Amino acid sequence: MAIKCPSCGGHMAFNVPTQALKCRYCDNDMHIDDYSLSNEAETDKDTYTVTVYKCPNCGAELFAPDDQTVAYCSYCGGESNLTMKQEEAIRPKRIVPFKISKEQAVEIYESALSYYLYVPKELKEGEHINSFRGIYIPYLSYEVDIPNNAIDLKATKDYTIGKWDYHETYAIDAEIGGTVKGMSFDASSSFDDSIAREISPFDTTDEEDFKEAYVAGFYSDKLTTPPETYGEMVEEIAIDTVYKGIAERAGYVDVKVPKEHSERKRQTGVAGYRHRVDLFPVWFLTWKNKGRVAYSVMNGQTGKLSMDIPVNTKAFFKVSGIASIILFVISSLLPMFILPKTISWVAAVFLSISSIVFSREISKIYYRENHIFDIGNVNIKRKKQDKDKKKKKNAKSPRKKSSLFGFLIGFIIVAATVFFGTMDMADGIKNKANPLVYAITLIFQIHLFIMTTNRVTKIEKKTAPIPMLIGVIVLGIGLLIGIKNPAYDYWYYGMAILCLLGMLANMLSMINYLNYLTTRPVPDFFRREGADHGK
């Protein structure tokens, strides 16, 4: 179904600056409300006819209201022509039209790119930048009714005035009722949840009743996520909104709410939700390199941007080498003397710090590729795991545990280094300080090695344990040197050099993994089972 120009019969497309239809041939403008389908009854149907473009490489599917030439896939970067067929698609209820034009999207992208160092030149080329494609992403929008009801709650409030601390308790009689709206979640298996979070929110006050004319000249993605995916979360948000509203109106008190979800539902009267399908605008830019893809995705309403920017390795080491030479020359001119043992301590600490940073990058990749925090990635096994986790009330996420452990160990390392490196101690204590620092860093390095090894078993790129193992070996040698306490300084200088080589190994791997983290495997959407995302 193409939208024909009433003047010349050419194809019309939605023009973002004017928010009206514009003919591609005679430049005739037509207001959206003036456009009407040849069959008015079509607007009352639950479906509408679209052209479905399917990528033969990854299986991603895009809709368009008319036949358009599609030379590449926005999700995998494949350049083969997409197959197309006519199909009936679910008619969305509402749509947020594009407010950012393609020209504006290019300007925002180029401005954001200027803040990144060592960007591959291919990302700056005009041909690539002009490949932005406008895609409407289906979102599930929910509403939850709160029945008119009276509930009794307990609350407390703690505050300080002058030297006095006050603790107050309250009995609250609250009248509740109404509807909680504005809860929307992306519903496309092709569109990643993490990207959706980064470019959110969309302002639903700009929503319009859906008309095919808004999609003319653009594409829309396929609805694949079932509404029950976000059902429990929606109810929780609605319930929390009720309690939060009561707390604010009662003077920002701390309301005591039931611990069990079922009890909170009973108390507030929440008994389900309603949902509808809306379309939200997104500008999509894809870069493919060596079997992986990088996305730059922009909120088509606000211009908020999510970018995958790899690092140009050659440019990075060129600039880093020049900076290192300059720093070496400056430091060599300064009148200062550092003991060889102190140099070895500092090198060991910096090796541990580089390992911490590298380990965090590996964890990010692990969380992304295994969808640990991706709610939209649903399947039966995942749901069962989530239910089992809820039984453990006090269980913490692996990210929180590792972050806390890393913080404690890092604090111990730094504190030990500062303490032993600055205090005026007897030689006997100093002799014990050296192996102690290496023992602490070695224990932590072994922990990082084990954790990293476990992580890489579930990601595609598996070279991360190598630099971690190098760190373990180097710090183990340092511990032996510290215990032996040799009299010759070259042992400590040699140890510092080994630590620097260990840091270099971490740095090289970190850049490789950073590029890995900022690109994604070519997606495979031939099996669409919920939101099986790529990040």
C-alpha cells in the first residue's frame, strides 16, 4: 500500500521538519489529517497490510507501508537485497512521530563523535554517516488500574534539628484509586534492551493515533515480545507508585509496606494490567567489520544517542608512546630518589589496578552476552531461574558481590602500599613489608584469574585468562623475591620491569576486548523467541 500524491501520483513520505506528507517528485505537501485511505474501513481493523523485508543473512524483519528498495540490513549490516512479501501486521494504537530529521541526526552524531579519541576513520566517512535509517520500534505500553479503596499503613520519619535526633511513628489512613500509566518497554527481539534503556525516555505527550502516513518513508520493526514478559514488573511499578504517592503526601515519611508481592497486590487491589502496542521513533546506524557489527542508535524524538565506538589500536599506541617518552624525559629531569623496593611495590600495585580494570571489562561482556540483566530476553528456562532466585531473599547480584570484593581488596592494596611506603620503620619490618604487599596483590590476582576464567567460558572471545595468568606468575616471582630479600637492587628493578610487561599485556588485551565490547556478533533472528538480544 503506497501513499500516492494527489497532484502527480508519485510516492509520498513523512517529512520530519514539517510533520506532514511530502511528495518525492513534485514536493507537494499534505497534512496527515488530510490523508485518507481508499478504504476507510481499514482504519477500524486490528491489522494493516505491510511489506515485510526479511534479511537472508540474520533473519531480521522490517515492515514498510509500501515497496521500497532495501539494499542492506540495519541489524547485521548485510548488503544483499532483502526478500519481501505482503503480510498483515498488528495495527499499533499510538505512535510518536519522528521529531529529529536525518540531517539533524547526522549533526548530533558527528558532534558526539568529536569527543571520542582514536575513532576508526571508517566511522567518520560521509558514506557511512549518511546511512542512518529511520525505524519505528514497537513498544508495549501498560496501564494498571488501582481500585478505589481505603488502606491502613504504618510509617516512620527520622530527622535531626540542632543536637536533637527525632524518630516519629505514624498511623496512616489512605484513600487510593486511579490508573497508573506511562509504562512502556520495547517489544522487538531485534532491538536490544540495553540500547532501549540508553536512549529512553520517549515523551508520550507527543503521541498521536496511529496512521500509516506517519510510517511512510520509514520502516517499523516486528512485534515479537509477548506482553506477559513485563507483566510482573509493571504491577510492581504500579504498586510502588501507590506507596510512594502515599509517602509523599503524608510528608515524605517511610511507609512500612508488606514484604511479599502477593500481599502488596492484595492491599492495593492490583489485579492485572492492560496493554497496547505503540511505535516509537529510532534512527539506526550500523557498521560492520570482520564479522561483527557496531550500532549507533538515536532517539528519533529527543536526539539521545547510544554509540558503539571501537578504538583504533594503531592510533592509541602511537599517541601513548609519544606521551610516555615525554613523561620519561620530564621525570628524569626531576631531582628525586626512590628506593628500588618502593619502585617494585608501586609496580605491583599498578599491575593489580590494571587487572581490576581489565576484569571489569570482561564482566561487562559476560553480562551482555549472557543477558544477565536483560529482562526482554525471555525463555522458559530463564523464567524458572528467576523464580528460584526470588526464593533467596537476601541474595545479591554477582555484579554487586564482585564490585564489593574488588573494592575491599583494592582498598587493602592501596592502604598497605601507602602505610609501608611512607612510615619510618625498622629494617626488620621493612623486610616483611615487601613480601606482604606482593602476597596481597598475588591473592587478589589469583581471584581475578579464577573469576575471569569462569567468565570467558561463556563468551565467544576466550583469551582474557592469558594476561591474568601472566600477572599471577609475575606477582608470584615478586613474592619469592620479597621473601628472599636479595641485597642487589637489580632484582627489584627487574621485578618492576616484569610488572610493567604484565600491565602492557593487560592493556593490549583490554583494547582488544574493548573493541569486542563495543561491537556485537552478527545477530541471528531466524528463531524469534522473545527478546533474544545481542547485548
